[in-house]
Amino acid sequence: MARSGRLLALVQELRAHRHPVTAARLAEVLEVSVRTIYRDIATLQEQGAVIEGEAGIGYQLRDGYLLPPLMFSDDELDALVLGMRWVAARTDPHLRGASIAALSKIAAVLPAGWGDLRESRTLFVGGRGARAPGPQAPPSADPAIMICLRRGLRQERILDLTYRDASGAETRRRIWPFVLGYFDAAEVVGAWCEDRQAFRHFRTDRILAVAETPERMPRRRAVLLKEWSEAEGISLDMLDPPDRN
């Protein structure tokens, strides 16, 4: 295996473990010597990878480190492009700009011969208001509200909502958000509602206001997500790949 490919494989192997993994185990999986693993980890650390640990104990890759994509299959590239085009066409301006920037970054590191990703790929997503068979695009939510919801999700903060239900009645809700779903008919935030003492789903286009609080959620987002999935009978296999340890 070429060294560039081995470094990528090492990063992928570290990502697959939620707990420190020994150099001996990494060497076994990658079929190299332990000494080579030590050198490769040092190289990745020099390139900016936040890899914590030491010899004899194990190593762990912290969140936030990304390598430029070195290789994609045709199907993988189509999936990435289609996903980012869906985000660009169907979400708020903040995520739209991020998806366009991400697509440009991928295009910049592809090997020569792929051409312009924005022109050469054959998959696309209809924008808001586009006329096509099937359900209409989801109603627009306030972009500032969407940014606040995503920040609350990432930081695991309690949020105060002003919400208008389907009958037009306005209520105040104090929620612990744990998931944000984008569907053809609507965008929905799933949360534990303190007022109802139950899991509830709120359409983002019906949220009139969001107030962030400094309070952390009493239960972790991952725990709430698991409890919700069991209550709703929803599989989280695609969101929570199994730990190899």
C-alpha cells in the first residue's frame, strides 16, 4: 500500500474507534509494523491531526480533523454531490452557502480528468417552488431560527420556543432538541418537551421565535435520540455505526 493510502486508512481506522486503540492493533489491521504506525501517527500529528495517546496505552483521533478526499468511486461522488445539491436547493441560506463551499472544496482536490463537478454530474435537485411531480418543497423557515436550532443541537442547550400549532394557537415550549429532520413536506425538530413531559415534533415553519438559554440539557443528546428511536420504532443504524472495540 502506498504511504498516502496507508495514512488515509490509518485515519479511517482511528475514526472507527470511540476509545483509544493500541499501535499493535492498528499495525495488525493495516498489516504493517508497530514502528511504522508510530511514524505515521507522528506524520499525521505534524499535519494537524489531533491524535491523543501514547505508546503502550493507545491512540484516539479527536473530532474536527479532516483529510482532503484522496479518492472517490463514481457512486460515492454522485452521492456527495447529490446530497450537497439537496442542501443547497432545499435548506436555509446559511447551510446553502456551506454546501456550495463544500462542493467547491471537493472539486478542487479531484484528480485531473473529472471536469467541472457543477457541470459534469448528471444528478440534480429541484429548488424551492420548482414544479415537479410529487410533494411540494417544504415551507420556508426563518433562517435565523434554523441557525439557532442547529446551534442548540450542537451545544446541547435548552431552548425556549414560541410555537403556532396547526389550529393557529400559540404556545410557549421549553425543549431539549436532539434531532433536526428535513422532509419533502416539512422540516421538523424532534425534542423532549418539558411542558408536555414527552417527545414532541415541531415544524420549523411554525416556530415563531427561539430563545437560547445558557442551560445544558439534563440528558445527553445521544441518550435522547436513542430513547426517541425506541419509542418511535426508528432505526438509527445509519446514524450510529457500531464501535469496533
